[in-house]
Amino acid sequence: MVDKTSRHICRECQLPDLVCVCGIVEKINAPLTPIILQHPTESNHSKNTARLINLVISNSNIYVGETADDFSEVIDKLNSKRVLLLYPSNNASVVIEECLNCRDGQSNSQVQNIDTSVNSILSYLNCSEQCSRQVCYQNTLSQFDSVLLIDASWRKAKKIFHKNPWLHHLPHGQINLTGSSQYLIRKHSNESSLSTLEALMVLYKVINAPCYQNLNDIFNHFKLRKLASMPEHIRLKYLEVE
């Protein structure tokens, strides 16, 4: 008897066939190399977004662990003056202000179309302001070679941060948001939280990096395939359709 609960896994992207992203993956190097410290519980999570980063960004690296011993390879390689840790801080070296369009006036029936691209929700007041901000961010971020992200739930991310004092000495980057995550298929305990992929996309978006579009494409494709694979009552629950 065939086990109907079993899932066929794509050999290339290591995702279930129903959400395979191989058809749209275009490898590209990023101007700021992503270094991802991943909590062990995220490594096999079906809705984890760090794996999508690794599929698209050729120079990205994921390290799984919780303590400094787990990340010894990362510590040995880092030039602390050229690495930006994307993590909230009162003394952040870089503060990125971003507005996530909450799509006011859109009905729940319209939301079912699942048009939720980060590209459509990252907004600027006008073109001149956009150019000015991009130049400012590009100048500020040009001093860094890499960006370090903690891939975990907010509670576990804080634990990793506190267990790794070496992180405290890195320059911090903070994203201040208006709005909330567009990663509808995974609930967040904190309304201001972003998925790891979204946080990286914001960074690449503000410096006008070409890899932003590659990440945006895979992010949208993955969300759409995930939602489409769900029974309707589950999908509506995630979309919060009344």
C-alpha cells in the first residue's frame, strides 16, 4: 500500500515536489555576502526561508548551531570590522527605515489572489526620495563585505544572541518597519518580525542590488505554491479571510 502522506522531495532544491522552486532559481552573487546562523529547529522546517536564500545567492553560507563552539568556523573567518549583524540594537550602526504597505482598502476576496510580493509592498514617497535614500544606504553599507543574520524564531534568536558574546561586538544593522511581514504562511509572535529572507530583501532593496529581484521571485513563487498546496480551509485561515 502506498503511503499517501509521503512526500516526493526534489533532488535539486530539497523541497517537496508541490513547492519545487527549481524552475525559477537563478543563481547570483550578492554584494553583501549573507552569513546565516541557523537554529537547529529551523534546518528542517518546511516553511524556513533561509534555504531559499542559499538556493539563489551563490556566495551565501548557512551554519547550524546555538553556541560559540557551534559557530567557531564562522568566528575564525570573520573580519569583525567588515561584517554587519542584522539585529535590533539601541546602538545600531545602520538604521534602515522601511514602510510595508498594509494594502488598505483591499478586500479579503482580493487577498485570495495572493498578490503579496515584497516588491509591491516596499514603497517610497517619490522617485527623488528613493534615489536619495538608495545613495545614502549604498554609501553607508559599502563599508561592509558581509551581512550576518540569525535564522530562528524571535525567542530563539535572542537566545543565540545572548549565548554568543562575539556577536555583541559586531556593528549592528536595524530595520525599522511600518507594517508587518508578508510571509503569510508562517505566523509571527511579533508583528514587527520579518522572515530571514524578507529581512535580507529589505537590505538588498534599499541599495538597489540586482539580487533583490531573484530573491523576490523565489519568495513569491514559494508562497504561492505553498498556499496552493493547502486545503482551502487552511489557506483561508492563513489569509485571514472573513
